[in-house]
Amino acid sequence: MGLGEDGSGKPAAGGPRLQPDENASRRIETERWIAEALPVLRLIEAHFATMAWNEAGPLPDGDLFEAKLKSLMAELPPVPWLADDEAIRAVCEPRIAKTIYHGLPIPDDYRYSVLFPEPITVGVGEAARTPKSFRLGLSVTEHDREGYGLLTSGTLVRSETIFE
């Protein structure tokens, strides 16, 4: 009798369902995240501008800068697991991947970059956990010229996988 129980050719109630197009889902989740994250990313970018180095001083407070940066990173929405990492990176990098200079009289260079969580191994049976989303992290690489800079180097904000 075809698809429907009544021979109409229409799927019966509760009948076969088409799987959503994974690429469309990925695109939708990515676009949704970008729209929600852009205002925060713009605030992060503006916050980096507050650390513009000035030879004459005064030296911006590194502790306040880092505390505010951590707070802004925490305001970013979790990235859906299905989102396109490369598209997310393309939006984040121009706003977060910055080099700032801190220290007087000779500044040290601090290069900030976005951290994505490490790939995970999903268990089997009771150990199985399904990733739902993740939070972006932030890494800092320091080029120490004379040691006058007072900012953190290494992982400033850890990336995190969130499970259902």
C-alpha cells in the first residue's frame, strides 16, 4: 500500500520521518551562535584596545584587564557541538587573536589566541556521554623582551566540553 496505511501515498501519522539535513543543521547552529556571540566579541575586541601601549605611560593595570577579559569570555554563549568550528574560528580570530604590549620602559609582547576543546572519546554503554556544546578558551603566548610585562602567559581561560 505505498507510504500511507490508507493507500493515499502520504505518510501515516507516526510514520517514517526524514532525517534533518546535517549540513543545514550545522549552518543554522553556526549562524545562531555567531549572531548571539557577535556583541560580546565586539566588547572583547574593544577591551583589547584599552591595553594600547604608550611609551610615556601610565602602564594599564594587567590584573583588571585579565579579570575583565575572563568575564567577557564567560559571557560568550556555549558553541553548539554541531557548529562549524572553522566558521566560528573565522569570526573569533579577528576579534580575539591579538598581540598587545605591556611593560615599561620596554614592553613584552603577549599574543592571544582562541582555544577549542581537545577532541574527545565518547564511551560505550553506561560510559557513553553525548557532547552538547563547548566553551571557548583563551591562550596567551609571551615574548619576554626584558621582563617588564606583568600579564599572564599560558592558558588564561580553559576551553570546556559540556555534556548532555
